[in-house]
Amino acid sequence: MTEKILVVDDEVSLQETLTYSLEKQGYQVEVAGDGLTALELARTTNPDLIILDVMLPGMDGFEVCRTLRHESNIPVLMLTARDDEIDRVVGLEVGADDYLPKPFSMRELIARVKALLRRVRLMREEVTAAAQEGNLPQILTFGNLEIDMTRREVRLDGEVIPLKPKEYELLTYMGQHKGRVLTREMILEQVWGWGFVGDTRTVDVHVRWLREKIEEIPEKPERIITVRGAGYRFEG
């Protein structure tokens, strides 16, 4: 089945260039020039990936991504003309999966697109295979903390706690490898995917956010333990 990509950018010339390059790779392409149109197309066409510019008329790319993350887990590759670390952090915070500053080479963009889509395919195949073998866990339980794999929910003392998509994926990955030391590089590769533009500080930021939500005393964590010089270990 042909994978569908939604391109969101208000520059007509870039829309045309991206459409041509992506269609040449065999993808089906939809185009939006503003945030509201992007949300409507995301809801009606169900794309496999969204390439989203930060600078948009009206609703900017950050707000579009934030809104999307309340509705779906479609992977988002954000584009920006500003190579600013604060933009990268905000983009990650609202749920972007990868980040590419302008100007960029089309070869690099295509590589990022392929990497994100490959990751999504692998995740779907793993879930399907596990379900067929009867090995798909329904709920991971760690004392008063539950990770519901079917509902994509995390509950603490029976109450659902709001997590951003990457926070959920990070916690799930750690929970599935309880007691094992996970390096920041391992976490980046497994949670953010190969070719991610950020660095290991991204992991530290998300761990801090998670601790604030699941630890009784975030400054003295008992679930997500820092292993100095190595990474993190989840004790549950």
C-alpha cells in the first residue's frame, strides 16, 4: 500500500519541490498551506507522516503539532528556518518526532522520512506478530503504576496521568526493560528512531518530565534511576 505524506508549508515553491521529490520516491502526497487546513486533512486523509513547517499563517506549526498529539500518534517531521535550540526543545515538547532546520538537502529530508516510516512499520509488525503469538502484554504493572498497552494510558493509583506521546513511549520502553541499564543512545534510537536530529539531552529532558509525573519525590527518584556515566535504569 502506498504510504501517504501530508506536507504543510505556506511556500508554494517548497510545496511543489517536496511534492515532486516525495512522489518520485513512490509516496502519495497531500498539501496544506496553513494550520487549520493541515488539521482538517490530517483528520480526513489519515496520513502516515506529516512534514510540518513551524512558520505558518494563523496557527503555527507548534500549535498544529500540539493539537494533533491530542488526537493521534502520526509521526511528525518539523521544518523551520530558525536553527535555534529553543525551537527544537519546543518542537519535541509538543510531540514532534524529528526536526530539520532550513535550508536542508532533499536527500537528507528523504532519509529522515524513510527512517520515520520504517520505524512505524517495524512497530506495527512487532505488535501484529506479538498478537498472533499471543504474547502481547495488556498491562505492565509496577506497584501503583500501570502502563496500559491497549489504551495507551498510564495510571498512578488508578488515576490516568496525562503524558505526551514521547513520554508514554519512553516510559513503556523503560518498563519493558525493567532493571536493565539503558544508555541515552539506546533510548534515542528506540524511542525517537534512527537519524533523529537531536542529542542525548533530549532524553534527560523527557526523563525529568516523567519523574515529575510518576515519582513521589522527583528530586529523589525511586522508579527511574540515574546510572552515572551510563544512562538510566527503571526499577518500577
